[in-house]
Amino acid sequence: MTAPLAVPTDVLLRLSHACLEHVAGGAGVRILHVKGVSLHPELSAGRGASSDCDVLVDPAGVSALVQELLDQGWEQRTHFEQGSVFGHAATFYSPVWGTVDLHRHFPGLEADPARTFEEFWSRRETVELGGWDCAVPDLVSQRLLLLVHAARDAMGRRDGDLASAWTALDDAERAQLDALADRLGARVPLAIVTGRPERARGLHGKHLWEAVHRDANPTEVWRARLRDARGVRERVRVLLSAAHVNRDHLEIRLGHPPTPEELRREWWERWPRGLRRLGRRG
């Protein structure tokens, strides 16, 4: 019996992006392909292989695209609210096409997600992926996305991304990038990742981005969010969120959907675990 043909990862990812473009088009939803194999050559050189696809979705079409993926047999692995501390992406899996992270907004861009998407869409370019024309952000926008991602990517490709998207630029290109970041509310993460903390002084989100930049543990991240919170109501929301068990992450850790008893046990174990982490930090 002949063994099945192995498809190279980069080829499969390009075909996956084409599939996602087809699915989104069928649902009448605009998407922008970001990171990975969709990156501009200036940013992807020497970066290494990706393992999944990332798309930024028009916020008005998120629900429609999620439903379309589910209808076509994709499995939802994580949900937006619990995928990360930023609540920005949901993960879907197909045994044929692999994994995709569906972004309803991009962490670090604090402007209204709809306005941010329109800004990127108005500057979009087109690349061929898997035989389909796919919309991608222009080079300046890709640099910004790569840098705000690098600001929270302590273990990944931070140094290489910083070199290609910032260090290699001249003063005019950096000024253009700073201007785009200011328009889209990304001044804080861009300042932190590029070693200019003075530009983030006194701004909302400074403590959170400093924490994720140094790969702080979850308890420290929640403390940073509490320090950034403005007003009693926002502080209460942060505390309630910190007490909430992340069902998606627990399911991944356990390898099966958690039972009510496992959820209760996790809730009770969160507090001493958090106190121990704070003690180590102290």
C-alpha cells in the first residue's frame, strides 16, 4: 500500500489561507491575512516556519465567519473570551487544513476594532496564497502588527522581528510607524518593545504591557491589569475576571472537557496558587 503523500508545511499553510479566503468570501466577510506565510518578504526572511494561520476579521463579520467555519466542519478549540488575557482570538482546527487563529481585534491596538480594521483595509495589498488572491496589510501596517506581537512574545521571534521591523528602518520610516501606532492606540506596546519606555509613561496599559513583555506569570499579569484599571468599576471587573476559571485552557490541560467537580476544584486552587506566586515575586 502506498504511503500518503506528505504536504510540506508551508505549502499546506498557503492552501489553508486560500481555504479561509474561500470560506470568508462565501460568508460575505472581509478578512486580512496576517503573520506567517502571508508576511512581506522583508519581514519573513530568516524568520522560520509557521505552524498555523492567522487572520484579522472585520468585526462586523466575526459571528458570520465563526458560524460558517462550524458549518463546514471546523472544530472550535478556544473561544474569544478565554483565548488570552486580551480576549482577542479564537482557535479553530480542521483535520485537513490545520489550525487557524481568528482575530476579532489585535492586542496592542487600542483604537476601536472596526476603525482599526478599516484603516488596514484601506491600505491593503494583495498576495497570492494557494492560488487565491488574499488581502494583506501593507508593509507599514505589517511592521506594526509584528512589533506589537513581539512586545508580548518573550520566547519567540522577538529579536528577529525587532531587527527587521524597526532596527533596519531609517528615521522617516520609524516616524511613519510611530504615527500609525498613535492613530491606532498602539503607542504603549511599540514604545516598550523598541526600548523607549518614556513614550509610554503615564499611559493606560503600561503596566500590563511591561508584564507581558517580561513574560510575567499569570498572577503578576492580573496585578498589572489591576494597576492599569481606572475607577472602581473597572477594578471590580478585573478582579471578577481573575477569579474566573478559564474553561478552554483547563480543557487543554486535562485533555477532556472539565467536569463540574474539576471546575470547582480549579476555582478553589487558583487562590493559594496565586498567593504562592505573589510570595515568590516578593
